Amino acid sequence: MNHPDTRAARVRHPTPTEDNIRELVYAFYDRVRADTLLGPVFDGALAGRWDEHLPKMCRFWSSLVLGSKSYRGNVQQAHEPVPGIEPKHFSHWLYLFLDTVQAHYEPAAAVQFMEPALRIAQSLQLSRFGWDYTIPPEQQSLLDTIAPRRHPAGQGHDLPERPAGEPFPARIVGRSMDQDEAV
């Protein structure tokens, strides 16, 4: 039986607000929970803690998109203990998230979610799979389209050479240059 796509009939929001971010988060995680690939991973990791997780995700996206600063946590650390995560999980998570964002927001507002989602996914992938992991070309292309690089390669902003398989140095993510120099 074919179900009409009710998302197409929904009015998309022109700007993010606390209320519509909550709507987005709950709609997205409804899709995750029903998804055959992601549902078991999330259910295993959250084990009955969905009521705790969803408000945390609302605070997370509100902090990123609205600058509310209501989220306190470490994204890298929160995702480290999740066993069995493979590249296909990241790609599928991104697909579901970006699709849900596009269904809920007009394009200018949607980009406010897409850029951080792509950057976070990239950071988590490098952290999980190592410096030599190649970000999928379609994911990198989408990020480059949404947020073109500010510093072209070869102009002093390249990453340092790292041995193959060396983990991403997550401890420096989010630190200012001043903090790095003081260490």
C-alpha cells in the first residue's frame, strides 16, 4: 500500500525557533527508530533512555543553530562507546537528517542545520576511523556546496602529515589557538 508523502504538504519554516527545532528533532528520531539500519544501533546505545536523549538533542541543535548555549556535552566522547558503527551508518544518518531538515525548513534555514551536521559527521568519522579515512565524495561535495572552503589547499592551511591509521586528535577539537599554544 502506498502512503502519500505527508511531508510535501507541510509548510516549511522560514527560520529556526526552539519550538520547530523540537519538532525537527522528534520527527527525525521517529524516522531513526523506525529505520532498519539505524534503529537497532540507536536502541542498543540508548537502551530505554530516549526520554532523556531527545530533550538533549533539542538543546544540542538549539545551541548550534540559535546560539542558545543550552547544551553541555562532548559530542566526540558521547559517540565513542557506540559499538558496531560503520561508514554506512554515517551516510544513512546524514541522508535521513538532511531529508528531514529539508522537509521542515525553507532552504536558507535548512542550511543552518546542514553545515554543522556535515562537519560533525566528518569529525566523528575521522575520530572513529582515523586520519587516513576518506570522507565519502558525495558527503564532501555536499559540504563544499553548502559551505565552500575559506582557505584553498596549498595556502598554509593543510593538515599536518599523519601516519596511516592514527586516530583523529579529538582532544583539540573546539579549543582555541591560544589554548593550543599554552599546552
